[in-house]
Amino acid sequence: MKKHFQLVLDWLVYTNVWHSMGLASVSYMSMVFLHLPIVVTPLVSSFAIFFVLYNVNRTTDSSEDAKNYPRRAAFSRKYGKALFYTSTLFGLVLLTFYVFKEVHSLSLLIFILALGLAYSIPLFPTFKGSSFRLKDILLIKNVTVALSLTLGTTFLATSYYSAPLTFNSLLLGIFIFTTVLINTIIFDLRDVSGDMGSHITTIPAFLGTKKTKQLLYLLNTWLFLSMSCFLILEQTPKFLYFVNLNCLYAYFFIYAFGKPWMDTNFLCDIIVDGEYILIGILTFAGTLVFS
């Protein structure tokens, strides 16, 4: 039974389905927060965009994975081509749909895809004749991921409805951006040895583990207190009381990282990435209580 359960987890995580489901969950939270009707298109779009981008990244990160995560690297060697072709098909279908059905959101979709590809693929030439990726630049790596995920959840949903930018949409964007930023830095903590071996300077490689965790505590505390202030001032929907509990969850995984009783890969792949699904669950619970 345990073996079958592990196999299911491996498939969910290594195919990036778990992560993509989480981002569809964040898209759901965005629509609720902004009082937009809940429809399938933004949810499927968020899932498909990041299923495509993360599987492309898995292909380009094979050398780092071999050092950081041999189990996942072995999975990618076995199923990587099938996942790459499947995700490419997803991307083509998504682009075709937006060209014919949602052309007003097409430019945003293309920008998100381009940003994700520039993160994974060395497109920018250097004076030395080589090329670099956005993920090779200190901090830009984390900002690129956080920006992509924020655009592909919150702002793709508002674009679908041609909704104007409001205080609430910007506030939501900051919440999602900061949440993702914290999560990407946690993953960098896990991958620090492989990243350094591949000459990628990340925040943990620059600051060290202890100072990086202090930075994460600071970011999470700022996020929790900021959202709490807006709730007290009644500037946001009341269901955010539930969603703000997400920050307590983040305190747990920041603390748990590196502890001998916590498996690092399980922490990152299931607990940290599971935060996005938790956001959707807390949103649903909050709407039931405050409806």
C-alpha cells in the first residue's frame, strides 16, 4: 500500500500535475477575491500554462537535477520525452484557443510563456560568446518565477473578464507574489549544492542557510501583518481571514526545513507546493463561513 501511495505521489510531483493543480487553485482564489464569476477557462489556463513551463524547465534542468534530486532525474530520463511532447501539445492547444476565443488575453499569455521560457532556456548572449538564462541571475531567478505565477493566476483571471486594475487586484498580486517568492527561496535552499555546481548564484548560496531562513521569516511576517491590517481596516473580503492562516502554514515549513525529522524532498514537493492547494481550500472554507 505504501509503495503504491509513493508511486502516485511521484507521478503527481514529477509530472508537475501537483504544482499545476495548485496554481489553478490560486486562480480560483483570485476570482473569489475579486468577485468574478467562477468559470473553467481561467482555471484550466493556469493549470496548462505552468504544466507547460515546468515540464520545459525539467528538461533544461537535467544536469542540476542529477546533483540535487537523483530520484526525480531518473524519472525524467524515463518519461521526460513523453512529458515534453505532452506539454508542448498543451501549449499549442492553449495558444490556439486564445487566438480564436480569448484574443484580448493573448498578449498576456504570450508574455507569461516567454518569461517562463527565458527563465529556463539560455536566450541572452554574453560578451564571452555564451548565453544565459534569467534563472542564472541572483534574485532575478526568484522574481521571474513569482511574477510569472502571479500573472498566470491573478491577472490572467482579471484579463479574461477584461476587469480593470483595482486596489484589491494589486493587493492580491502582492499577496501571491510574496507567497511564491518565499516558496521559490525554500526550493533554492534544497537545491543549493547543485546550483552552485552549475554556477547559479541563488539567495541561499549568497547568504547561507541561517540568514536565508531569517529572511523568509521576515517576508512571511510582513505578509501576515500587512494582510491582517487590511482585514482589520475592512479593505478586503472577510474570507481572507481564512486565507491568511496560510502564513502560519508557511512558518511551519520554514522552521521544518533542515530538521532531521523532516524529509527535505517531501517538504518541498508536497508541503511547500501544497500551499497553493491549501489557499484554494481556505478560500472555499472562508466563503462558506462569511457568505
